[in-house]
Amino acid sequence: MNYVEVTLILISSEDYLLDLFIQDMADEGFESFQEVEFGVKAYMPGGLYSMKEVEAKIRTLFEPWIQKNLLTYEINLIPHKNWNKDWEMNFQPVSLGNRLLIRAPFHEPFGDFKYEIVIEPKMAFGTGHHETTCLMAEFLLEQSVLGKKVLDMGCGTGILGILADKMGAASTLAVDIDEICYQSSLENGILNEVRSMRVMKGDLPVLFKEADIKLGDYDIILANINRNILLDHMAGYSKLLKDGGNLFLSGFFQGEDLEMLIEEGRKSDLKYLFNKVQKGWCAAQFYK
């Protein structure tokens, strides 16, 4: 299959915008992304749209930045090749000190890490490279997880749920609305021989319809999604969290985003404790 390749180059110091651009392009049918200097390459199957239609989508999505000469783009048709092999060549392991190694099956184990997670990337999101995943993993590694009940919302490829399982969680529920993420989490759970992790396709409202999910049942809730969804779901997270439990959020930026979440947390009896920041991205801890 041929692929359409779109290269975006951002002429701005606000490189966090690229993450927002990637999400916008994913919503339009782009399936995989590769970081390049000052930008990103995005790919979609060549048969979905004509080249003119692809260009129209790009201009519609990013017109404000293009008009201000802050963003340039180039569109090419790429002949068929072994995409997974090409992806594997560019996929690198991720480590957090000596505490956690995230690698692919085609990487040889190395180093002395307390926990190791093997993730099959398959050109999908959630490989552990994004700042928000790293921040959430750092928060989780600082917690006492042994014997706790953990809920991972927006689980992606299941990294945080798998880590909770390896840290001794009594049970872990990993939830994502995306079919690819759901299937990836199932596969990666098997790959890592999880004991306690269950995977569910859906979003927060689905949980309240499940007979075996009770209010005030979770010691730890992890939600790495985006600001607007987190704001909408804050009250629901509070209902599912035990008194004395901890809620960890990411997928937003330091500043106004964090302030809005802190205020929304107050309305739901969630006390803001602390935040971590990496390249503008933020993760925050709340306590009930």
C-alpha cells in the first residue's frame, strides 16, 4: 500500500504545539508519526483521499500558523515499503533512571532496572516516549501500589496499567475508548504476563454501568487524556476514588490548564497536592 507523507516544520519555540498538531491529524485519519528536527512526519494510507484533499485538510487544520509563517508543510506520496521494519529501526527504549525500562520485543534487555515493560509499538501512540507518559510513570513509581486497586483511564498501550501490575496492585482496570489502544493494551498485557490487569473499551460513563465497579472503590486513579475531558470527568473520578485515595492527571499544560483543573477538583472534594513538568507538559496529583 502506498502512503501519503506530510512533513510539518514548526518555526516557533513553542514546540509543544506539535503534540496538538499530531492529535488533530490523528483525528483526520493519519495513522503514524515520526519526529524530525523542528517538526514531525505524518502518514496515512494513500487511498483515503486525493493529494488535493489532503492538502485542503492540512490548510484547514493549520491555517492560522501557516498564514503567520510559523508552519511549513510538504506533502509526498510514498511507495509501499515495510513500515513496521522502518518503525522498528527508529524506535528507541525509554528509561526512568534505574527504576523503569520500556522497550520493544526487538530490543535486547540491558541494564539493571527495577521494572521492565515490553511494548509492541506497531506505529501506535503510547510507547512511553511522550512527556505525559513519563510524568505519570514517575508519579506511579513514587506510590505504594502493593495491594491497591488501580484505574487507568485513557490507557493507550497499557504502560501505566502494566507498571501498576508489576508493582503489586491487587487489581488494575485499564480503559480506553479507542479500538487500537484497547487491542494494544490486551496484547501488551499478555506480552508482560500481567496478573491483575483487566482491559475495557469505553469511557468514564461506561464504568458506571458496570455492575462490578463500585463507587469509592479505587485507591489510585490515573488519567492521561486532555484538559477538556479531564475537566468533564473530574467529578466522576472523585466518585470512583476512595477517601484517602490519589488521583493523577496529565495531558495538559502548566499554567491556565492546571489552574482550571485545580478549581474543578475543589468542587469535587479533591485537594491539589503537587505537579511535575516536562517540556511544558504537566502532571498533577490530587488527594481525596
